[in-house]
Amino acid sequence: MEMRIAQIGIIVENRNSAEKINSILHEYGEYIIGRMGIPYAKRKISVISVIVDAPSDVISSLSGKLGMLPDVSIKTVYSKMPVTTE
């Protein structure tokens, strides 16, 4: 199976989306390497960075679910080198 390392950048413009974001991230918890969230009070937003190690289709699924949430913007960056595991 081909695994990829990816970083998903999330900008949350409405705190009401936080519970759904956390629920989705929990669903994919086995693939998450790390997560960092920073509230930016001046702009009333939060910025979250999630690092995952997962198959490309799993990363796409996670990104898609997050991207469909209202008031949430995401961008996913993939590593250039896939990692093959047995």
C-alpha cells in the first residue's frame, strides 16, 4: 500500500464548526501524526495544522470532509515521495 505524508492546513472562521472538525479528525485519528491549533483572537479565527501519514485516498477523504464544512477553508500539501509499506 502506498502511504503519503501530508499537511492539512485548516482555517476556521466560525467556532461553531469546531465540534464537527474535532469529530472528523477523531474519525481519522489512526493516521494523524500530530496536530497544532492556534487561535488568532485579533481576526476571530483559528488556524489548525494536521500532519497525516496515510494512503492518498484516505487523505483525500479527510480533506474533502473538512472542506465541506461551513466557514472552514482547507489546503492539503503532499510530500513528493510516497512511502510503500507491506
